[in-house]
Amino acid sequence: MFELLIKGGPVMIPIGLCALVATVIIVERLLFFRAIGRSDKRLLTKVKPLVAQGRFEEVAKLCDENESPLARLLMAGIEYRDLSEIDLKEAVMNAANREVPRVERFMSALGTIANISTLLGLLGTVTGNIRAFGVLASTGAMGNPALLAGAIAEALITTAAGLIISIPATVFYNYFVTRANKTITDMESSVGDLVLIIAARDRKGREASRAL
């Protein structure tokens, strides 16, 4: 395997770096989405009844113990609960906009790697063909079989390596884009429901105070 990488020539160095970075990003994003998927479900199960009961201090404590984007949105809703319903929704939306970059973290880098890996493979193909024609030019029509084989191997190996990195990177990039969009939509929907509960509770409180 190592010999194949060497035969791929200098272009294999950036291709290898792309493979390493892509692997790190994919593993990190998989762990991230898996973690927030589990924690958000548990958090919502605990928070909804507490919000309905007006036990906001307990909600804030639960959010402090959780590092998910949803927890920070809930915290924003709790902190600004005394505002009007319109202002409260705006405050939560501003908090959501601040969380979007964290949900989409490293995804542009992964998309870039998916694109340039193919181009690097193509670059290796070009350099390998240049070497092959150089061998033919320097050694005659038949060429030196060993040198010619090495040049052709460089072209084929770099092309294959670029595709091997680009294909899974593209698949995971599209998966993470879909997952990020779903996560953001779910966060906004869940917090929106809680905002309505808070607003309804405040209205009842004001109506009760007027009745007295």
C-alpha cells in the first residue's frame, strides 16, 4: 500500500492531507450530531412540563448543564420571557442565528475537500502523462518500459486516490447538510412551541391580575 502511495508522486501529499482532514471532520460531525440528537430529546422531555409550570429556574439549570444549541436557545427564551411575545420570538431567532454556524461547522471545508480531491487526482493524471511523454521523447518511440510504467502508474494512482476521497466526502457532505437543516428546523420548532407556552402563561397571569 505504501509503495502505491510513493508511486503516485508528489501530488499524493496534498491528496493524503485531504484524506486526513476529511476523516477528522466526518468523525467529529458524526459524534456532534449523535450527541445533540440524544441530549435534545432528553432536554425537551424535562423542560416542557417545567415551562408549563413556570419553574424557570429549574429550566435554566438544566440548560446550563447541557452544551447543545437547543439548550442555548431555551436559555434565551427563559432570559427574555418578560418581553412581549413578538420581542421574545425575535430574541430567540437571534439566538438561533448565532447557533447556525456551530451546527454547520467544518461543512464548507468538507465540501471543498470533496471538490479539490478530484482536481488533485486530475492534476496527478496530467503530471503522470507529462512524465510518460517525457520518457518517450528521451528514449525513443518504444521508450523505457520501466520508466513508462512508473509514469502511467502515477497517473492512474492519483486519479483513483482523488476519487476514493472525493466520493465519500461528497456523500457525507450532503448528509451533514441535510442533518444540519433538520437540526436547525427542529430547534426552531421546539423553541417556538415553548415560546408559545411562555406567552400563554404570561397572558393568563396578566388576566388573573386584572381580575383581582
